[in-house]
Amino acid sequence: MNYFLGVGGVFLFQAVFSYVIILAGTGNGSFVGLGAMLLAVFGIPATAIINLVLIRTHRKNPAMGYIGRLLIVALILPLAQLALLILVSVFRL
């Protein structure tokens, strides 16, 4: 169950979030969609690998702190993509 939520759930969440950001950034002449796609290409597998390693190292004695680390790692990519979208819309790049 830990692997299903910690790796698969995060993978699905990031894929859907990236798709939404790509759709939100298209049509206005900026490269938000391309930037979000490039971030997703490298960020989603990296996040899955990092979460897999974190879950495997804390498998014997799970602590409450590792769930916070999983959440932080899982939210880095969506926050970076959202920041890219906000920067482009605010500064009209």
C-alpha cells in the first residue's frame, strides 16, 4: 500500500497536474507548456525514484517524519510548474 500511494499516487498526481499546466499555458505564445513538459519529463521519474528509495529505507520501522519528506519531494515539481506559469503571466514573458 505504501508503494501504491507513495510512488503510483504521486506519479498520477504529477502527471495530471503537469497536463493541466500544459493546457493552461498553451495558446498565448509563451513557452509555459514546453517548460512544464520538460520539467515533467525529468521531474516525474526522479520523484518516483526518490520516493521509492525513501519508502524502502523506512520500510522496517516507519516514522511519521518520512511522510513529510515524501510530501515535500512530491510537491517540488507542481510548485515549480505553477511558479513558471505565474511568472510568465505576471511578467508577460
